Amino acid sequence: MSLLDFPDVFIGSTDDGHTFVVLNRRIRDADLLLTEAGFLPREHLGGKLYLLPPGTAQEAHERAGIAMYGLLAHTHDLIDLSWTTRWSPDHQAVDPDLHFQFGDGTVAVTAKTTSARSLLEQHGFAPTADGSLYRPQQGLDERGLLGVVTAAEAHAYAHGLSARVQLGIPTPADIPASARRRPTAGTGPQTTPSARRRTR
């Protein structure tokens, strides 16, 4: 499975600046919520995903925020790791304190400050031999990697540290397919109490 497949809703970014939303279960009114927020539905490898073309961080932040709050009425199992939507009028980090990079079945993290390094260590990340990168503990599967990155990123924002997560997906065409994704029209809402998201 891909790390995109675990939550009901996954919001992420491609390396070329697209914001995308993946739905892993049917969510009532999701198509309307997302298209009204400006996301474009696309058929993709037998499923559907929603794309927001590259634009300003403020615009992506606002559109993703509208979509996220609408979707939260139907599920709390939502993960947002998009770097394209990170915008604040008070804090605009071009060079983030923490930079997470998924690839080759693991995550590499660079940390600019002592506070960022300390935070990573609190979440079980350890420095490489040369100290240039941090890696999570060995043996984590995709779900475990997603959990540790989500927790560290949320903790960073709670302490005023900036973070950027790159999923290792160059373009929308490279977003992996999943057997879990189904058409978005659905019956009633179902909620899961395991929300992992950052409040906008």
C-alpha cells in the first residue's frame, strides 16, 4: 500500500506544485465540496483524485482550508501533508526549520536548528553517522512512517517551527493508484476519531 491509502482523506503536494486530494472511501458531497473549493476532478489509474494547479500559497491555503473543513463534517480521518498550502500572513518560511523527504520506503529529514533537532529526537528520529540527516527508527512500515511524520510535523507547528513534507511524487501522473479508492458519491457520513491534521 501507498502511504496515501491509509486515511479516509489525504491532502498532499507533488514536487511540481500541484495540491491533490485523495479519497479512500465514499464521502457524501465530497465532489461538490472539492469542486466548489476549486479542485478539479481527474480520473487517475481507475480511480479519481482532485487537483489544484500550482498557484500562490495563500490561494492554495484558502482553497484547501475550505475543502478540509467541509470534509471534516463527514470524517475526522484526514491527513494534510501538503507543502503548497502552508501559508500564514505572519510567518512565511522559504527555508523551513524541518524538511521531510519520503523516498525508497523511508523518510530523510534535515533540521536547521537545535529546537528542530530536539523535536525530531522526541519522535524517535536519529541522526545519521555524519549528522546531516535524521531518519526514523528502523522497521516502520508505510503506516508507521506516515504516523511519525504526521506527529512530528504537527508538533513542529505547535511550537512555531516551519516544516515542509515532500512525498516523492514528481507530478500528478506519478500519484500511486490504490484499490481502496472508490467513486466519491456515497451514503451517509461515517466518522473515525483518529484525526491527524493541522488546524488552518
